[in-house]
Amino acid sequence: MNSEDRKQYNKNYYENNKNTILEKLTKKVNCQFCNRQVSSCNLNKHYTLSICQRTQSKNKFILERTNNI
């Protein structure tokens, strides 16, 4: 498939599936670590943000402390 065919295919695909694509992108999910609502397309980026990193480290510390007792 050459580049022009690929462009046309992508354009047709997007037109036919626009609603489902946008629905998946804007779907909200809860972060498993900090329990915040995040867009599903940004979830991996959210895991690396400082607010989520701090919560992960706090939870890890608490878990280690409870297991050592």
C-alpha cells in the first residue's frame, strides 16, 4: 500500500469510527495508586507525575511497615 492509499484508508477509517475513537480517548478511569480520575489516554503519563509518585511511595512505605510488624 503506497502512502496515498494509506492516507485515504486512514481518513475513511476515522470518518467511520470517529465516535468510538473519541469515546475511548475521553473515557475516565481511576488511578489504581492514588485513586484520582484520569483520562484513559493519559494514564501512563499520570503514573510518572509527582503527585502519583508520592502516593505510590507512601503506599509502599506503609505496606512495608505493616508487613514487618
